[in-house]
Amino acid sequence: MPFKTRITELLEIEHPIVQGGMQSVGVAELASAVSEAGGLGILTGLTQPTPQALREEIERCRSMTTKPFGVNLTVFPTINSPDYKAYAQAIIDGGVKIVETAGTPAVREIWEMLKPHGIAILHKCTAVRHALSAERAGCDVISIDGFECAGHPGEDDIPGLILIPAAADKVKIPMLASGGFGDGRGLVAALALGADGINMGTRFCATQEASIHPNVKQAYIENDERGTYLIFRNFKNTARVGKSEVSTEVARRLANPDATFKDVQELVAGTAGRELLETGDLSKGVFWAGMVQGLIHDIPTCQELIDRIVDEAQAIVDGRLQDMLRATAPAIAA
Ligand SMILES: Cc1cc2nc3c(=O)[nH]c(=O)nc-3n(C[C@H](O)[C@H](O)[C@H](O)COP(=O)(O)O)c2cc1C
């Protein structure tokens, strides 16, 4: 019996498992495979070089799955920002009905464009206060990203075990737990902590359908739960990346309290990261990764992964937990 939650109802998916937006990884092969397996696959909007390319990627994804999928739009306005509104228009034109957003409050202008088209907004944030303000501003689902996560965990350093129930106590709309999830134990825990489903990034990178070089997938297997660095803390833009010779060097340079972004710029450049993912040459740059690497030991298909997570979660609920409830208390020795 599949888990039915507010997330499966709202997003019209079989399992409460979402693949978070991932720069350079969230393309049609992965998103369609996750959706076909009963989760929600998400294309990463800004991975496409132009809004027109995103329109075409949406069409390509639609040709690969008849099931719902979403698009991520991560909004960090800078002087060289992409034209976010043009990307949002491509999503609207593409008829996509679910959008995952992340980034600064500037993202709300994008929501105003999307919402009149009946698009459900999943907003990812890393603090209860941000979740509440996003809820007040009208988003439909909160994805709450704990300290364990790959990418940007924020500056509060609150792990999921506290952040998820703290958010669940206050957030009224459906909520995804994100950061550190990779197996059925995590799914049961997230549901027990008050979430309606899980969002996973790193775990989906180590699947057959993720269009990244096998060497990078192998790095996710070889790194354990200690195999990440937090970088950019100096700039209040903390990012969690996988451990490698390059990220070790980045962390070493940033340990200098006077370090500036220029000191690491060439090592962390987005172009270098893309080259790393394509060529598998880990000396080219840094790659995003979460602590969940400690739970990644293989490279299944998305179908195998999602089936395994759901089966394991059901076995925990129907087996281990029920057995504990039914067990008679051990006799106390006289
Ligand atoms: C390779 C990679 C790229 C990512 N790129 C983005 C991105 O562009 N936008 C975004 O909102 N989150 C991004 N994330 C974060 C994920 O969507 C998700 O929130 C996070 O991976 C969850 O933590 P986990 O890796 O422990 O599952 C990325 C994560 C990874 C692993």
C-alpha cells in the first residue's frame, strides 16, 4: 500500500518523494525517470542556457513521461542575473503545473507571474521563519532544507531532526523534509517528524539516469558522511560541497579570515563545476554533495531507488515498529 500524504494528493504523484532542482543534473533524463517511478522529477530551469532552451527541455521531458514533473527556478539576483521572468514565462508557456523555487525574497515576483496560471509553488528554505513568511506570501508547499543538505544550508546550522518538527509545529501547508534523505528509514523519520514527504538531491545524483560522469557518482559512494565541506561561510553564503582535493584546497584558502572570493574564484567557478560533471575529472572544480553520501552505496535506477525506499519504509512501519508495539515488556528479574 503506497503512502498517501498531502503531497501525493496535491502533486498527484504515487510516492511522497521529490527530486530537488539540481544545476547541471536536473535535465529531462533524470526528471522523467523520477516521475515515471512515481515520484516528482524536477527540471532545473537555469541549467538551460536560454528560456527557449527551457521550453524545448520541457517538451523533451514531456515526451519521456506522461506523469507530472516540475521545474526549479533558483533566484539569486546579481548584476549579471539571468532573465528570471523570461524563464518563468517559458515555464508558463510549457504548461508545467509545479514549480520549485529557492533563493531570495525576490522570488515572489516570479510567484506572482506563475500563480494566476494555476501553478503550484514549492518553496525551498532553510529556516522556520523563512518558511512562515513564504507561507504567508502564498506558496503552496514548503520544502524545509536541513543543515545536512547539499547546496546552500543557510547560516543557522539546524539539522533536520530539529528543523523539520520545529517547522511542522508552525507551517500549516504541506511540507517536504529535505537534506540528508536517501532511504526508507529517512522517509519514515520525515513522516514521523511531521513532514508530508521527502525531497532528495545527492541521492538522485547517484542513479543510472543522472546525466553526470560515472566518476562523480563513484565519488558520492566513496565519500562517507564526513565527506563534505562547508565553504563560503566567510561570505554568509554557505555552501556544502563534496570532499575532493580541490574542495580541500578551497576550504584551506577560506580558513584564512581575510580570504576574499577572488582567492577561490577559479576553483569554484560554475563552468569548472560543469566540466567536472561532464568529464569526471574531479581536479576541475567542486561538486555539490550532502552528508547523505554516508548512506549511498550503489547506483540504482530511479525506479529501483524509489521502490526500495518505499518498500523499506513500509517494512519499518508494518514490521519493526509494529513488533515493538506488540512486544511484551521483558520480565524484570526478581
Ligand atoms: C548537484 C546538486 C546541484 C544542486 N543545485 C541546486 C539548484 O540549482 N537549486 C536549488 O534550489 N537547489 C540545488 N541543489 C539542492 C537540492 O535541490 C536539494 O535541496 C538538496 O540536495 C537536498 O539535500 P540532499 O542532497 O542531502 O538530498 C543542488 C543539489 C545538488 C546535489
